[in-house]
Amino acid sequence: MTRGARLGVMVGAALILSTFCAPARAQRTGDGLYGRWDRGLTLALGAGAGATWLDGNADPNVVGEARFLVADAAGVALSGRWGPDSGQHLFVGVDLRPLFPALFFLYKQTWNEFADLLLQSIFFEIGPAFLLDGDRSVGLGVGFGFGLPLYRPLTTVRGLWLRIATRYVNADPAYRNTQPTADRTRWTLYATFVVRLGFHSKLSRWEPPRYRHR
């Protein structure tokens, strides 16, 4: 590696560290909610691409999804996948994001907006996956992933995100008693660009009034 290349790597590393390790005094200017309770209801619409593995080979997919969340902590997910060889399925499940309430109520934020939002976006999902194969097959879908905030205006349009996730679908009727067959199980890795819309919910008014005793 040349001296110029080493210098470039050092400068890049310094910039990344300065982003994630900003002084606490400069970062602790908010409440750690990042506007969530101002617009506590979120509708996230995403579209992107992915791949489903069939016998070790990746089949390209098109993915579309919609998620409705309350305070970015829990909600429902509707996601569809279309592939030329792997077929199509429609997933309907529960979206759970436990790190946001856990880190917030334990006061464990990093106070770096990008890092906090990335950690708090980690989600788990579970629900039925309807295989659109003509046989009315239904499988169990389980997935997890995270999101990267790309642009966040604090308006009705809550921002543009890149979501990276994976989902496992098992449509074998006897999967509880025997080893699932390879042609009835699917692993899908996908990435979607997501537009998030925020709506007022008045969540902050649910807290009871507090009084100072003199």
C-alpha cells in the first residue's frame, strides 16, 4: 500500500470514528426519541430486490412491502416476493422492534442519531406466508433485519431508509415432525428502499401530569 493510500485510509477511519464517537455534550441535545412521539404512527412503504436460494443457487427476486408501526416499537407487516424460479409468496406478520423501548427506558442511547436509529431499527417478524402457487399452500415465515436512515425530514414524510433483511419460509406440511424438504423451504435475502410516512397519534399526551412538591 502506498503512502497516499495509507493516508486516505487513516482519514476515512478518522471521519467514521468522529461520526459515531461525537462528544456527548454535543449530542445530548434531544430526548432520544428523535421525533417518534410527535408522529407516533408510521406507515413504511418499500420496494427493492433480493435473492432466494434454491439448492445453493440464487434466484433473483422483486420485493414489495408495507409496514404499519406504533411508536416504532411494534406493528404489522405485509410483504410480497416474486421470483422467476422460486415462485411468489405473500407474508403477513407481526413486526417487533424491542431495542427502541429497551434502550430508551434504560437510558442507553449512544446519543448519535445515526447509530441510535440503526440499532433501534433492528426488527424481528413472524407470521404466515401464503404461497401463490395455485395450491393454496401456507407456510411459516420468520425474518429479521435492520434499517439505515438515508434522509430524515421531520415532517409527514419521515425519511428515506435502506432496509436490509432476510426471511425464512417453511411451507412443508410436516415440518414439525420431520426434517423439511428442500423444495418447500426458502431463505431470502433482500434490500428495499423505504419511504416512511408519519401521522400524529398524541402518544406524548398519554403520560399522566406530574407535579413538583415544594
